[in-house]
Amino acid sequence: MPIIMICYYIIGAYLAALLIWNFIREKKSVDTMLQYLMVLIPLILRLLRIR
Amino acid sequence: MAQEWKTKSILIVAVIILLIVSSIQFYEHRHYKMPIVAGPGVTKVMRLSEYSPGLKGTMADTDVFFLEGKEKGGTALIIANTHSNEPAALLTALVFLENAVIDQGTMIIIPQFNHSGSRNTKPGDGYPLFFEIPTDWGSKKFRMGNRNAAPLDQWPDPDVYIHYPDRQLLSYLDVRNTNRTWPGRPDGPLMERVTYGAMQIMKEEKVDVALDIHGAETMFPVTNCIVAPEKSMRIATMTSLTVKAREGFDNHVEPSPSGFRGLSHREIGDYSDTMPFLLEAPLPFLDQPTGPKTVDLLLDGKDPFLLSLSKKRKLFVPYDETGWPMSKRVGQHCSVGLEILRQFSQKFPEKAIKVRNVPRYAEVVKNGVGHYYHNPKEADPSRVFLN
């Protein structure tokens, strides 16, 4: 795997972690919680390498 | 606290269900194998990676069908699904592949040129994943593809695509567009390796004529036409005049711009001895101001918004309540392709390419496209290729 791809996976994992963290911290807004989870979907698929 | 995590749990479960359902749908689409029945003219089948080894083992590798005549003559290459969201190209290639008999010369057909592009779609634009064509024995199911290769196969995109070898700056997306990556290189990005493979076919098999089949918006001026560079212009003009006179449909000629790099009609002409022709038929599905992107719109091309625009003379093609059905588009491609080969054979009789058993415009419109496809269940299994 080229270095650039490894970097993209690391960035993907970092963004996924940020989204999960923000989802946990969100207390009230159901809309915002849902948005964090929806944005998380493509990152999870990419990290799991589902093709 | 308890209420908060109750809500979060419900959301997580809902999103997981959504994730699983959508993943299954996309996985089925990406891995669906469409059967192609090799017709009486097919003599051998190769892989594009045999001409461009950098494709071996990748999703961009694709089948290359050879139809060789008994008598020596010229060689024609038909490229379809350069853009996999323009399916009249694939349907036309299959009409040739499943029916054509070559009396003289050779025909090479690549039905799914951007193989990776045919395995992703545009969910954000509401594209259907599949469409079906009615046939005499049931219906034939096809994947609906995308204009560009799947990012799963070629990633990451650059900020700007620097075309090889002219170094013209193109949109970042064009690095995955097999009509911007010509003439390609053996070790470039995946789509450059695809176009490089086709260039190698043209050089090694001494291809005389290359037809790259497309579809274009009715609101785009380069539609319903043959795009040709200088060296193909005479044959393109004769073809346009002949189909208009004999078969009654318009198909004007557009000159290939010399300053716009990476396109098949430009680079094939400049980097090989082959005469390229790019065939465009109207494709209302691709227009922006339409209703939902449904299978019906894809197949019959009927849309009330385009009809309204047509009355205001905003379209570049004639358009009425009958839309632009698939049979009309495929019929045009068949006739224009056959006429180009006939004109070429008249001009260069020593390199003639004589094809029979392929329907022309009126026949396809009358019988429908599916009439020309064979039932893979009844065919000899050794003649069925899953693609």
C-alpha cells in the first residue's frame, strides 16, 4: 500500500474518532447526534475496507 | 443520562440497519456479473491486461472480444462504456458482439471499457443501481454505472489532474475519466493504464478504425453527432450525409478540438495510425433539469421539463412527447458504426471490413434492442462470458 493511502486511512480513523467523541459528548440535539452517525458511515466503510 | 443513552442507542441501531442495508445493495451492484453470449463471429477473448500488464488483478481489467473474418482486411475497434452512465454504448456493443459475422477483416470489441466505472453509481443523484431490457426470452439485467472509475479502485484524487503527456491541467475528477486519460501510460494512475492498454491494442493489432460510443445531454451542443479529428473528417462527413439521406436521422459532425487533451478522438488520432470516431446519441437522463432519475427516464427518455425546454428551443436535438427511447439511440449507433466501416472500406478496399447480421436503425427501432440478445441459459456455457 502506498504511503499516501496509509495517510488517508490514518486521517479517516482520526476523523471517525472525532465524530464518535462528538457523538458521545452531544447531550441534547437528536439531529446533531444523527448527523455525526451519518457522516461516520462512509468512514467506517472505508476503514473496514468493504468493497 | 438514561434518556440520553436510550436515544443514542436507538440512533445507533437505526444507523447500523441503514449501513447494513445500503452496504448489501452496493456490494450486490459492484459484484453483479452480467452474462454476455459470444455470437457466431467471436473467435477469441482476451483481457486488457494482456496489453497493459499494470491492470492485472485490478477491477479495471476487462474482456476484449475478437471477431476475425476468414478473409484478410482492415481492423476496427469498438469501445463501449468509456462512460458507464451512457448505457446505449454497451447495448450497441452487445448487439455487435452477439450477432455480427465478419466476412473480411477483424473487429475487436471492448464492451465495458471503464470496467471499474460500471461498478459504482451516483447515489447522491438518485441513480438506479440496475436497469432491465425486455428481450424475446425474458429480460436482461444490466448494472447502471458512473462516468468515472470507482474511488474504491483508484484513490486518492489529485487536486488537479495533470494530463500525460501534454501536462494540460484538467479537473481532479478527470483522473478517473477514461475519456480524459488518453493516450495513457503503463505505470500511471489506473485509468491511464486502461487507455494505454487500448492504445497498445491499436498498435499491436494495427487497428484502422476506432469507434468510441457515448451518449450526451440534449442541452449539450456536442450531442447526436460524430466527433472526428482532421484525418477522420471525410469519412465522418460522408457517414453523416449517408445516414441522413438513406435512413432519415440527423447525426452531424463535430470537429475534435486540438487544444483539449486527453479525449479519445484527439489522442488516438495524434498518437497512432488509427482513425478515431466518437459517436454521441442524445441521453435525456443526463440532463440536469429533469424529473427523478428513474429507469423509465433512462430507457424512454421522456421528461416533461425537457419537453417544455424543447418548446422554448433550448435543446440541441429534436424532442417531442415520444422522448428518445433506447431503441432509437442504439439503432443510431448501429447504423452510424456500420456506415463508418462501409465508407472506410470503400475508400481503402485493400483494408475493407465487411460486417453482416448487425441490424440498422429502422430494424432496432421496430424490433427493440432486446430482440438482438441471446438467452445465456440456452447458450453453450463455453460461449457465455460473465462481465
